[in-house]
Amino acid sequence: MGLFKRNPFGHILFLKKWLIRIMGAMTHRRYRGFNELQIEGSEIFKTLPDNNVLFVSNHQTYFADVVAMFHVFNASLSGRTDSIKNIGYLWKPKLNLYYVAAKETMNAGLLARVLAYAGAITVERTWREKGQDVNRQVKMSDITNIKRALEDGWVITFPQGTTKPFKPIRKGTAHIIRQYKPIVIPIVIDGFRRSFDKKGIRIKKRNILQSMVIKEPLEFDYENDSIDDIVAKLEYAIEQHPSFLKVIPQEEIEAEEELNKKRQWEY
């Protein structure tokens, strides 16, 4: 690798590699030490092509979810199935790994900007900004950047666009799937909102069992599936379809949210 070789977004790969190494070393104990991350299904990463793969996941914190995925993806690619033991896998991280994040979030402070350099594709929310509801058109440059990232490598997205559970999936993800036809891998995570604050930076409770389940690729009928059909498949795959509320009562979810708010000040 040339010292100043860049990816399609102009990021210097040598610098990105060292950012991932350093941030990975700093965060490893958050998933294997203070808490324990239980992984299932990571053997699939070794079978995937090097690009045009889209990972869709539910979302629990701003940063801890995607940092955990960087650990799991790289550990699996280096031969550690369902384990992030021994951080030697960070020495040769996958550099064409990206994640979709709100521009507002990734511009909020130095740490966010550092994390953005490690692989963020920043997009402007069409429905929310600075805590206020908005209604605006999708920027074509945002779609183009996601397309560019898929052409170069793997992309992680959180299609609900929020850390609140059981919120609707944004149709933009379905349009991207229909247009670019990537391999779509669902991921279901849990335990992160109990382990960390909302940003996923501060540990608020230790000895929490975190989990990450990587599922088989979704199948779509691009000739007959409507956008709503694709959205429904995504909701079921990441276990955020409203029918799951019959298994997990809404009152229990709301009670957990209130408890999480209190924990922000107790730990």
C-alpha cells in the first residue's frame, strides 16, 4: 500500500488503518472485559465477496454498535469465528468497510470526526435535525456516496435511523437495495443500550451480556417485490417488525427506556 493511497472518499488508507488499530485497541475491553459480547453466525463473512455487501441492523447507541461490528468483522476475516479474542486481527483491518451515519452526529465533536474518518458515509436526515422534525428531500449526493461505498466494499446501515426500538424502517434503504442489488446481511444486536450511554461512549453498566447475531443473506424478488415488501422483510430480519411487540410488551420496552435514562446518572 502506498503511503498516501486514498479510498474513493479521499481518505488516506494508511491513516485510516492506524485509526482503526488505535481505536480498536482502546475499545476492545468494552466488549471483552467490562462486558462480554456473544457472537453468532460470523463465519459468513469469509464467504462474502469483497464489495457490494450491505449489512442492515437494529440500532442501540450512536457509536458502540458499529465499533463492535468493526471488531467482529475483522476478527472473523482473520479466522476467529464468533470470537474477538486476541486483538491481533486489528493489525490488518478491512479498509473498505463503511457505515452510514447522520451528518449531524458525525460533526458533533472531535471524537465523532475521528470515527467518521474510520469509515462513515454521512447523510442528512430527511425527517429529523437538531431534535426537531423536518421534511425534506433526500440528497442525491448521499445516495451517490452509498453507491460509491458499495462499489468499493462493505456498508453497514441502521435503516431505522434511530436508536429507539421498533421505529419504522426508512424506505431509502429499500430503494438502495432495489437499485443496486447488494448482498443484504441482517444483524440483530442487543445489550448495547444497557451497557453504554446513548452515544455509546461511556460505560454505564458492567457485566452485561451483549449479543450480535449475523443472519443468512436476505432474498428479494426484484421483479415483484415492492418497496413496502422489502421494508417488511428488513423489519422481520432485524426483529423490529411491529409483530415482535406481541412477544415483547410495549410497556416493558418503555420501562426499560426509562431505566436507561436513570442509569445515565447512576453510573
